[in-house]
Amino acid sequence: MAAILEDQKRKFIRRFGREPGPNDPVFFDPESPTPKSIDPCDVLASFIEAGRETSSDPVLLYAFGKTGMIVSESNMSLFSDEELREWEKAVEEGKRIVGQ
């Protein structure tokens, strides 16, 4: 996951000539003159490709892209019930899209 985020940061800097800010999208439209989020289906395609390159689960990558969170057994106590529901919903959505 860290490798994917670093790669996106490098792409952002190369495209826009500055570091991404807190309100900038992680996955952005590379054709847009300003930082703009891309369509969720395009995000999933990016996640699947990045997952292939890094052997990461595309469903978890999708959930991260959707929520901005990475939830695991070791850190789930740090999230609110609402955040955990949001994560689970994103995981289920990712599973449907990926076909798992």
C-alpha cells in the first residue's frame, strides 16, 4: 500500500508541480489541468493494476480509495463503529465489482 501511495504522490508532483495537499485526491484524472478525482470505476481499474504490480488485494485497495482508511485486525480498535461500517461497506462494494 505504501508503494502505491508513493507512486501516486510522484505522479501528482510530476503532473501538477507541487506536493499534494490534504484536500487533493490520491487518485486523480491525469488529463485534468487541476487535481480532480477520477470515476470510481477508473479508480478500481487503477487499484487492480496496482494490485497486480504489488501483489495487493484489489478489494482492499478499492476500500482504501473509497474510505481513505486501511483497517486490519491490529488497528480496528482505533476506528469508530461508523468508520468500520463505512470500511465494510466499501469492502463489500469492491467484492461485488471485482466479482469475489
